Amino acid sequence: MQDTALRTPQLAAWLAGTDIGLLELRTPQGTLRLGRQGDEIIELPDEETGPELLVIHAPSVGLFLHSHPLAAAPLARIGERVDAGQAVGLLKIGPLLLPVNAPQAGIVDGIRAADGLAVGYGAPLVDLHPL
């Protein structure tokens, strides 16, 4: 990715001006993955050479929520770094809100369940690249 690596700052600047959470560019020479970490754009590990993807599963049945009902911002965004034990979503079980926590530090690669979706125990919710 020699030619693409030279253009990474320019791609990151363009990405920062959008609401895109993850940009993946694949060429015969390799793959470049850029994602958000807060307000910054960072280079993410290549899926083929980086650590294995960790899937966070539902610890119970309920409605999967991306954010707290009283807050507009999601608890985790694609490309964002999360710490071990940090909530990446919530399960609403009647009036109870049960946090869905990251088992270890990592970067959110994908959110598999739609906001408000009824999920069963063990349903895949969030993809995480461990750090």
C-alpha cells in the first residue's frame, strides 16, 4: 500500500468532513482501513493481518438500544475505541436497562443489531477488533 500510505493524511482529512464511520480501501497491494476514534480519524488494523474479530453477544433477551433513551448520542460508534467494561449498547427488558459491555479494549468494527431490535440471548450485537 505504498502509494495509498502516502495519501492516508489526505483520505483522513476527507473522511473527517463526512459522517462515515469506516472507510476500507482494497487494492492488490493490500488494504487500508480508516475509522473514527472520537473526533480523530485513525488507521485500523487490516482484518487479514490484525487481531481476530470479537463478537459481543446479547447477555439476555430484550430490545437492543444504541443509546440511552434520554440521550441522543450512541454509546459506541463504528471506528471508535472502547475500553474493557465500557457499555457499547443497552438491552431494554421492561423498565430495566441492562448494559452490554465490551469484554476487552478494542475498536468497534460493526453494529449487527438495529436500534430497538428485539434480540434473544446470545444474539450477535457488536463486532470489536481487540487491541
